[in-house]
Amino acid sequence: MAAGSAAVLTSFLTNLYICLGCFTAFTLLRVRPWARRFFAARRYAKDIDLKPKRLPNGPFGWIFPVLTYEEEDIIDECGLDCAMYLRILRFGVYLFFVLTIWCIIVILPPNMTSNEIDRLLALEASNSNTTVGSNTTSSSSSTSEYKFTNFDHYSLSNLPARSSKMWAHLISVYFVVLYVHWLLWRFNKESVLLRLMFLGNAKRGGPSHTVLVTDIPGVTQVVARSLRGEKRKNGESSPGLSKSPSFTNIMFQADTTCSKANQEDKSSSAAAAAAAPCPAPSGAAAPVVAVVASTSNVGTPAKAPGAAAPASVTSTSGKSPGATEPVSVKDTLPVSEPPTPLRSLPVGTAGPNGTTAPYATPQNAAEGSRAAKSGSSSSNGTSSTVSVDLASPPAGAGAGAGADAQQGCGGCLPLVSKVASEIRSARSSSGGSAAPSGFASYQCVVADPDPRFVATGGRLELPRVGKGNAEILAELQTVEPEDLARTLPPNLGVDTRPLPPSRRLGKRFSYDLSCRVLDPHADATRRLKSGLTPQQFVAGEFSLVFSPHNVAAVNMIQDTAGLEPLAEEFNKVAEQLEDYLDMARLRLKLRKELPQKQLTILCALYGDWEYVKKHNTKWFVKVDAVEFWLERLRFLRERIKVEQEIAMRKIAPSAFVTFNTRMSQAVAANSLLSHDETYWRVQNAPAPFEVVWKNLALTLPVKSGRLYILWAAFWAMAIFFMIPVTAIQALIEVPKLAKVPVLGAIVTAPAVRQILEAIVPGLALKIFLALVPLLLRIMALLSGATSQSEIDFGVTKRFFLFQVIVVFFGNIIAGSFFNQLKQWANDPASVVPTLGKSIPMTSTFFITYLLINGLSVKAIAFFRPPAFILFWVLSRFAGSPRARQRIWMYQYTDNGTTVVDHTIAMMIGMTFSCINPIVCPAALCYFLVNYVGERYNNIYVFRRTYESGGMLWKTVYNQVMVGLYIMQLAMLGLLSIKKFPFAPLIIPLLICSIASHISTLKLYRRPWSVAALHDAAEMDLLEADQRRMQLLAAAKEERKKKRDKRKREEEVREAEAESLLPPQPADAPEAEKPGKAERLLMESLKGDGFAMTAKEKREIAEMYLNPAFKVKLEDVERLARLAAEVQSRLPRLNEWVAQYKAYQREVKRQKHRGKTALPPPPKMPEDLTIYDMDLALMDSDEDEAVVGTNGAYPGSGKGSAGKQPSVEMRDGAAEV
């Protein structure tokens, strides 16, 4: 729609008035006591430790402190993502402040002093003698049709072809591009430095030390087989267990009898053959390696090169195979003579040359020493088995679990271990038995983890290939017999020289492409079948690659698809019950009556729940609210316990691996862990509060398929949105609306016409775009995103692309094509010159769009009137202070709905800056308003659902460069259409921009997303030193307190001796025990300050545990006791309030009759004052006004619990 100068001015003034109105209303309302928490939520939130500074209460006195707020304070209080978002707005202000000055001075005079528009309009007027309206003139003939307004005098359309004035536009293009590149270079460099500093200040043990591992091979199949085995067993033992599973059989182990072992050996022969290493080259010996799968011990057999045939069953104690002792089942795997590669060896088992297990226990060393003493070698043709107990802790680890457990763990296990312990105790009490014969020995969790090494499933040691240390030392002591060749006569003619080594015999692989020794899935299946749990398997893999001392904790992820809905419903019901009980206690405190709450429920929604069965209906019934909530919580508690037990075994192929140092995390996050990139995919771990837990179980093929569907739906949505947006903007044109009989006189009025031309098109487009981020967010969630930051960044990228297609190119097509459709139909050869004259006309629409979006929409978004009205209404109906706090305390923002508007505004401003310079002041107004409003809201109001460490700037940089490309291509095309002979000079500038973009991405792409190894190592050194100094100071303080305590005790004894009192016998001197800080210091010094303590590992395990396992099930009993306490007092409260109302009426009648003798007031029950001094019922406004040390409120006297508070009637209710 073409808009004239008057319409643009009307749009500017209208939007300016709206902007000033919003800022004025905000200034007046933000200091009101009942509204200040809504407009400064972060200032009054109790869960934020670093609160923003206090602002003055004067009119508009808040603007200057907000604009001058230190960036360092913003990062400390709000995070780097918030600071980076505000830097985007600052970038826009810096950009368009300079471009406004340059373009107004350089480009606007040549555009205004030309007369091409007047010439075209005069020519068309003379041909058609038709003039419509005062601002918009259209002429039609058999050869041309143009639609121009007097506002087009400011654009490039007003310059005639081959005009020398276009030199100003060409020079301006160079200036704009070079200035944008310089500004981007400055902000790019600063963004990397800020990210590095922010990561250095991050808390130890969180995302800075953790990686997310997905697509772990073998885990899905192992868990599925274990669950199928349990289902089969439960079906055989008790048919009812399938409906209501018990707490039994968390692990599935093979029976250790010979018959069952033989059955398992037959069932697993195919898998063993597929996972067998490559055969040796011809002529090489083919020894046998036995892979042990035992119930409690994982065997580590030594190499037996001279064995002629494999032994299928070998006793772990050296007895005969036919003995009654439990034996280990072995799958014989022929391998080549040279050492087998590390990846082909199961973790926890021995390789062909005596590979040591990465999980070391005291039994391991004992068995190794026994093997060394027995002198097992390759000459006797036998193989010994070294048992490694992975399920039970070492001897002496039960009570104290060693000094390490006392120092770091304190006898406490993480939540995962607590849940596992409850499951094991329930299993033992229910009489659980071993799995039936034929089931594989797959384990999901460790039965009895050692408290010292529970974070990794066992103690880690560096895996190795070949003989163990004990075997090497034993072989060193063995005296070899004299060589037979040396005893032969010298003149026998026999060549006794040793054969030279052959590369054919020393190969590790035989180049057999059908061999699966390098297949990650087959390797993982073999390791898991050997008896390792998924946690031990992942910990062993990372200890193999990064060494054991770098791996701190491994937290496996469970598939909680069935548990999460129950946990969400439990939390929701508990919140409803707690809110009601808080309201009831508040009513007791205020002496206000409260009738028993009733709920109307639909019984059909609750299935076979026993509580709804007693109503004998599937329709709506009324029930007591408290009783319903408590019964529902008890039902959900039992269901959650069962689902937690099931979910603990449904382990997903993903895990969080935490390292002791930042450098190890940086190496892991940027390394190729497996040659097959469909397995072992490692990335930076998101923060626990932003993890999308239900998507962590998705594998790469599933995510890829969903991503293809996402992009197909995105392009379909983009095409669909262009149709209604273009159609509506075409229908609301004034000439077309004027033809409607009823609307003709209305739309042709000057005020209505200007509003329709300048405001309605941009407003209609903005309304249509409001739904797009929500749809894109749903699509990103369904595509398999694993974190809120990944979802938000995906929405930001796709929404920008969507707006480029629909807003930018869609409106250019609508403005340049549909307005000249008749012209092109009559004269197709006039397409190129018509575009040169009509494309600049679309700048009018984009100017009005920036004014509407910047002055009106963003000002309203800053003031947030819908949210404020909702806050005001809900605050009046909130029953408790806690419910009122939730209304204003948690106000969130995201980048998907805000950043894209800013980058689109930059693109529009840069594209049309050299076409119509009026767009630069419009863009400057947009960024000035947003800079003030968003700066206040992000510092004082909004929270963010994630913290990515400033990774947003990479996306913004790419989007700014896209706008720069569009600007250069548009100017190249327009100057060429205008037949400016020097237009090709823009091509070198475009090539330089592309080169700059590529070089910048090469330079900053990795620093924007990962930490450099040198920087990470320096951070580790600084952190280790800081930690040692803190622990040293705490340990010295502990020793000082102990010395002061001993000194005071000595002074007391001396005083007793001087006062002739019988002296107290002095305690026997005890050995001074180190304090907690000293124990942590010693534990930290063992790892040079890098290694995490047991306490830190426990915190990490709880941090990266699914919230569905953290549901506070114990709150049910507390809420039940509180409900009984409150419900028992409500009838007496209602009775007393009714009596007091009657007393008030009687007093009023007696006073009206003139009587002085008044009846005594009814006595209040003593137990109604139980909550008068409860600080939990204190409102946020009262919280700051509490005075005294006894917790009394202002105006409530001394607050003594024994004194009856004064009571008066207000609005028909009794109040304190």
C-alpha cells in the first residue's frame, strides 16, 4: 500500500503518543506499593542472591541509572546471555546513529533535488488526465501504470537513469558496509573475551566440567532384553505383576549352575561369533581368549598361546569343571597372536595378553598375585581366571568405607543410590529370586556400590593390553631352560640365528572387511554382556580415552516417559493443596470464615482409581477438596514409587560425564570419540534446569527423521503465511475499500485514510507474526532438541528466515509486483525499468513498519498492560502470600521472540539506508526505545530459562551478515536498473564481505562455542589454587577454634583450683582429629587440587538427576497432618465468626436504642491463635516491615501468643 508524507507523519505521531503514554504510565505505577513487585520482580525475589540496585522514586529518575548500569554488574546478576542481548541493542544504536547522520547528509539531498517522480506523474497526467486523491496519483494507459506518492521524492526512485548523483549512493554503500564490518569486528572480539571470563567464573562441577554423551551403543538393546526377561519372569511367576510391578529384580543375572550356564552358552553363541575379533593371518598361532560372564565376578583370564583347544568351562578356584562349585561361563573367541586392540576388549575382562580391568578391587590384586605365584605361563597350556568383583564393595567398606568416604561422603549416597537401596530392600523383603535360566547376565545398576566410587560405578584404573604387572614380574623371575640350538656342535651346519621379525605376523588386523571387531555396537554388546552396568561401561570407555584420574562422575539418563506425567500431576496437586491450606491458615490468622471447599470432578478421567469407584458413576460429582487432594497424592505416591523403580532400569543411551578439570571437558566436547559418528556423540552439557529430559533418549536416526519433517513443515508454513498476509494487505487498500458502498465515505476521510495507509498494514503483519514463534517452538521440541537453549536458538534462526521470506521478500513482491501487474501484462518488456522505479516505493511500508514495531509494539511490550491487568486481578483472588508471589516473581523472556525483531530491523535499516535515508531515523527510534525498555526489564524483571554463556552472538552475527548481503545485492540491482555505468563497482565489495564472513567464522566459530585448551588449563590452575587457599584458611580457622577451646578449658580448671573447689579431673589427652575443612584440604591435595571430592561428586549426581526422581513424596504425610490440624479448627472458626457477627448486630441495635449496657463479646477459642505468629503467612509487603525480635507485626501489640488479639469487623468479616 502506498503511503504519502502525511500518512507517514501521522503514523510517527500516533506511535510516538502511544510510546510516551506507556512510559508515563510505567513511571507512575512502578512506585506504587501494590505494583512495584510486578515492575521490579528481581529486586524483591527471595530466591535471588544478587539483586539489582535500588532506583530513585522520582519521575523518570529511573532512566539514567538504567542506562548507566555497569555491564559487569549485569553479568553477575543476570548472566552473560542477558548482557549479550543488551549488547545487540547497543550495536543497533551505534549502527544507526552513524548511518542516520551520514545518509541524511549524503543521500537525502540528491534524492530530494531530482524530479523523476514529478516528471513521471506529469507525463501520466497529461496522457490520462486522471488524478485521484491529494497524495496518491495513479495513471493508466495502454503502456504504463505507476503508483507513487509525494513521499517517494526522498527515495532512489526520484533519480533519473544514468544520473551522476548516484555516485553518492555508491560511496554510501561502501561506507555502510565498511562501518558495519568494523563494528562487527569490535563486538566479535569483545564477545569472545566476555565468554572466556564468564566461563572462568562459572561454578565448579556444573556445565563447565560436564559433557552430554548420546547414542551410546548397545544400551538400548541391553535394557530392552533385560526388561523382556523380567516381563517373561513376572508372567511365569505371577500374572498380576504385569499390571502392578513390584520392587523386585532390579538386575538380571545368569544362574551359576552348569546346566543353566550351558543353556546360556548355546543362546549366546551367535552373538559371540559376530563379535569375535578378526582371524589371524595364515601361519600365525590362534590362541583362545575366554570372555567370562559370571554372576558376581567378571573373570580376567591370562593368555594361553600354546593351548591346543579352548576349554569351554573353567573353575574360578582351580577345581575341576565337574565340581559342584559355581563356575563361569566362557565364550571362546579365537584371536590373532599379536596384541588385540583396546576397543576389541571388554571393559573389566582380560585380553589375550592379560589385559587388566579398569575397575580395580582388592580381589583383583589378590588374584593377580596368586596367578604370579602359581607361575602360569604359555608353556603349560592352561589358563587361569582372575575374578574381579564389580557388584560388592571391598572388605572394610561397609561401616566407614575408608578415610575417603568419611572425608567426602560422610556415609551418604546420591539420590540414585538411595533409590537403588530402597529397591533392593524392597526386593529382599518381597523374596525376590534370581532370573530364570536362559536370561543374559545384563545388569542395569550396581547392586551394592562402594560409597567411595559410586559416582562411576566402581573404582577406575587405566586399562591396558598385554600381561599385567604381576605376570610380568613373575615371568621375569622365571629361569628359562638352555636353548637347544646352542648345545649343537658348531660344525653341524645348522643356522641358529633368530629369524627376522615379519610385518605379516605382527599385524593386528587381517584386513577382513566382514570382521566386526571395530564395530562399536558389537564391542559394546560384548562388554555389557560381560556383566558391566551401563554406568560402568561408559565410565570405562572414558577412562580408556581420558585416563581414570580425569573422570569424576558418570550419570546415566533414564527413560522417564511414564514417570514424568505422574510427577507433574503430583507437584500440581500438592501445590493446590498447599495453597488452600495456606489460605485456610491465613483465614485463621485474620479470623475470617472459610467454608469447606468442594470440587467437581469427572470420574471418567481417573480410570480405575478406587476413590472414584465408590461414586458408581463416570460423570461429574462433587467431592471434598482436601480429601480428594490427599487421596490423589497418596495414589500418585505409590504409582510414582513403582514407576521410579521401573525407570531406574529403563536406562537411555545417553549420559552426563563430569571431569575433574575444564581442560578435559574441552577436549572431550571437541573430540571424535568413535570413527562411526552415529555412536558416542559428545557435546557440551546444558545446565540441569534447561534439560529436556524426554528427548535425551532419542537417537540420531530418530532426530534426523524428525528434523527433515520439521523443515518440510517450516517451508509449508512460510508459503501458507505469505498468502493471507499478501491478500489482506491488498484488500485493505483505500481505492479498493472506497468502491464498497458502505465504506466509501468512511475510508476516504483524511484521518481514516492516513491510518489505513500507514498503520493498518504493518499492524496486520505483526498480528500474523505473533503466532509463528509458538509454532516454531513446538516444532523444535518435537524435533528432538535436548535443551531449552537449543530450542530457543532454533526458533531464533528459523523465525529470522521466516521473516526474511514473509516480511521482507513477501512485501517487496506485494509492493513491486501486484501494484504494477497491469503494466507488466500490457508491456512485458517494461519489467526491468518498472522494478527500478517501484522497488524503492516499498521503503515507505518498511518505515511505517519500524515505527509501529518500535514506538508502539515494543513500548507496549515494555509496559506489559495485559500481564499487569492479569497480575492485578489474580493478586486480588490469590488465597495466600505464596500464591501471590508466584504471580509476579517468575516472569521469563526468551530470544526467539525478541532477537529476531532486532535483526530484522537491522536488515531493513541497512537495506534501505541507501535507497530512502528516512529509514535510518526510523530504525534509530526503534533501537532507542528498545534499548531503554529492554534494559530495564532484563535487569529488574525478567529471568531466563537457560544460560548458554553468550553463544547467542554467533547467531546474531550471521543474521547481520545476511542483511548486509541483501543490502549490497539490492543496491547492485537498483543501480544497474537505473543504468548507472559504475554499478559493477559493488561486486568487489560483495566479494570482500563474503571473504570477511568466511574468515570471521573460521576465526571465531570455535571460541564462540567451546573453551580453548590453554584457557581451560589456566582456569584449572587458578581454580585449584583458589580452592586450596580457601580450604587452608578454613582449616586454620578450625584449628584456631580448637586451640581457643582448649585454652578456655585450661582457664576453667585453673579458676577451679584457685577457688579451693575440688578440681575437675582433666580428660585424657586424645589424638587431635582433623576437622572437616582439613579433611577436604588433604583430599584435595591428593589430586593437586584438581580432583573433585566425594561431596562434590554427590552434588553432581543429584544435580544431573531427572526431576521426576526428586519428587518430595514425603510431603504427603506432612500435608496430611497440616490438613487435619487446619480442618479441625475451621468449624470452630466459622461458628465463632457467626457469633461475632450476631454480637456486632446486637451492639449496633443496643446503641441505636440508647442503651449503655452492652452484652459481652463471644469468647474466641484459644486454638484459633495458633498461626498468629507464623512468618510463612507474612505477605511480601509485610516482610520488610517486621520489627522487633519476637516476630510481631506492626500494630499487633507485643505479639504474645497468650494474649487474645484485638478484633474488629470489616466488610462483614472478623479481622485482627
